[in-house]
Amino acid sequence: MVMFLFLVVALTVVVAAVTLAVVGGGESAPLPEVAPERLQDPLPADRPVSGADVESLRFPLAPRGYRMADVDDALGRLAAELAERDARIADLESALAGARAAAAHVHHVHPDKGEGAEGRR
């Protein structure tokens, strides 16, 4: 019976301690709001993002992990710039293929004219 009474008292003390910890010890004023951390080194707005920019990018931690808005903004910016670069590369490759085709066409046409002109002399 003494052991049972001891366990009840011990359980009551533990429950009271947990309750005080959760409630905040009876303080009437809530904790002050803390300004959330923001990105210290955001991606540059005045030039394209470089590999070094991405490597140095560090997202601040929030109570539940990274601030999703910051991550979404950075990833959206990177995705847009990569899409622009891919389109530019495709345009340049197309222009290069056209220039090569034109050069090949000119190369095939001129030897015939040159040989024909020499043959007439």
C-alpha cells in the first residue's frame, strides 16, 4: 500500500511539472515575436545567376525547417534562368547548324564555278 501511494504521489509531481512547463510557469504575457531569419545572400537581381551564387546560397532555418517561401523563390528564379539559357543555347545551336549548312552549300557551289572558269581558259 505504501508503494502504491508513493507511485501516485510521484506521478502527480511529474504531471504537475509537465503542465507547468507547457503552460509556461504561470506567466501572463506571451513570448515576444521574433523576426524570422531571411536569406543573408540572396541571388543577384542585376545579372544571371552563376554557379558560385548557387554554391554560396544558404537558406536560414525556421522552427520547422527551411522557410518554404525562400526556397520556392530561389528555385523559381533558378528554373526561369535555366529555361532562358536552354532556349538561348537551342537558338545558338540552330543558328550554328544553319551557318554550317550555308557554308557547306557555298563550298560546294564555288569549286564547280571555279573549275568551270579554269576549264574555259
